[in-house]
Amino acid sequence: MTPLPRYCPPSCGVSRHVPHPPGAPGVAQARGQGTVEYLIVLALVGICLSAGSASPLERLFGAIVDHHARLTDAVSRP
């Protein structure tokens, strides 16, 4: 049995998946697309959390400050 070549075009009749060789069309353009999509989604979530006068992010930071003040008051008592 002869070994299969590294790149096998669709006309060779092999049914298993063979990766494209480096520099094949379509491979270089897809690199980094997922990262850009995640950054866009994270930016939109950040905008949604920080929008408005009483935003959820502002209320979260206020709750953390309030909890820290109560905790330090309780710890400082003898």
C-alpha cells in the first residue's frame, strides 16, 4: 500500500480529510476572525453594562464598596 500524499485534491478519490497545504487560498484569510468576533461581542457587552445613569456596572461597584465598608467596620471593632 502506497502512502497518501500530504495534499490530495478532490479528484484523487480519497474520502478522508486531508489538511490544505500552507499558503492555500482561503486559509490565511480565516486566521484571527474568531478573535475579532469575540472582541466585538465583549465590547458590546461592556457598552450595555456601562450605559445609563444607574448602570448595572455602577451598581455592582457601589455594592462592592458598601460591602467593603461594612466588612472593614466589623473587623476594626474589638
